[in-house]
Amino acid sequence: MDYLSEVRIENLNTMTVASASRISTNPEDELIAYMTKWAEESGIKNSRRFGSDFPVTEDEQNRGLRGYEYWVSVDENVLLPNGMTLKKVEGCKYAILRITDPMNDPFERIPMGWKKLADWVNSKGFKTSSDNERHWFEEVLEIDRVVYMDLYFPIE
């Protein structure tokens, strides 16, 4: 699995994000396209963007539906359209793993990345920060024409 990096530890500062969620058969692509278009039309540039799974009911899952939530970092005074909310995401220490070319085989590479990251965190004895409403999320980056995905696992 040469597409998975070693784990690194970083602190992320508190940030304000525009957030939306969607439940469908392809929520990631739909939501990312919607929020990217909104950000461009709103003149939001150089913002960080994060995504995470969003819970679905058992019935929705049985119908082949999945949920996804997407964030765009913004100024706290931004005007949001209906369906988006403003959230303050508290700063936290994260264990981070990078996946090279995650969309080459996303249903293998991304779950394998999360497994390796969770195994690493558990093997090091870190306490996870889920009790403090911390978030597990992913960030897609393009560096020198190569696509990467960083997975963020909150730790204390």
C-alpha cells in the first residue's frame, strides 16, 4: 500500500466553515459541486475544504443512499444561501494520514487509509477526542498535479 503515507500529528486552529449535507446515491460529488459553485460565485478564494460521512438511517442505507457533509472555510460574516449553515469548528490536535491518488480506487484506498490511521492511533495509546464533539474528516489537495487526500483523526 505505497499510496498510504506515514502518520503525522498536527494542530488545526479553530475555524469558521460554511456547512451543508446531502443524502443521495452520490452525495460527495453533488455537494462538492454545489458548494464549489457557491464559493466561486461568492468570491471565496483560497479556502480550505473538508468533507465527512453524514449519518443515514438504516432504511436509507438499504435503498443505496449515503450521506456526506462538506465544509468550506469562510469569514464569519459571510452570507449563506438556504440549506447552508455557519459552524465554528474548535481547534484540535489531529493524527493525519495522506492518501496518494485516492480516486484511483476510492472504495479501497479511502477505507484502507482510515483503517491504517485508526490502527495507528489505537496502537499509540492516544485518547480520541470524540467526547469533545471533534470531527473526523478528509481534505482533498492537489500538489504539482497530483491529487492527495488527507484524513484527519482527532486525538488528545
